[in-house]
Amino acid sequence: MSDSITVRLPKDLQGQLKKISREDRVPISELVRESLSRFIAVRRFRRLRNQTLPFAEAQGLLTDEDVFREIS
């Protein structure tokens, strides 16, 4: 079972959500859930990346290309 929350949105953001909801025939609640899930995933990724960055730099891995080259 899921819980409900109330979020106040500016009118312009509400309008954009409603438009996307109509165009994609997807409920606004689903759009919000998907957006929050992506936001949380990106935030977790960035946090992990920042934690591992000092170790990667110590190994000479300074860019994404360095990592790809190393694992290829």
C-alpha cells in the first residue's frame, strides 16, 4: 500500500504537467512518481560518484573516457 502526500506546485508547473498528462494519456500521479524515481536515482548516482572520485583520481581515472578505456 502506498501513502499519499500533498505538494504545492506553481501554476505554470501544474499546467505543464496537465499538458504532458493529456498528450501522453498518463495520470499526473504517474508522471510525478516517475520523475521522483529518476531524481532519486540521479542523486544516488552523483553521491556515489563523488564518494568514489578520489579513489578513481588516485588511479589516474579522471574522465569517463578514462574509465571506458580501462574497462574495455
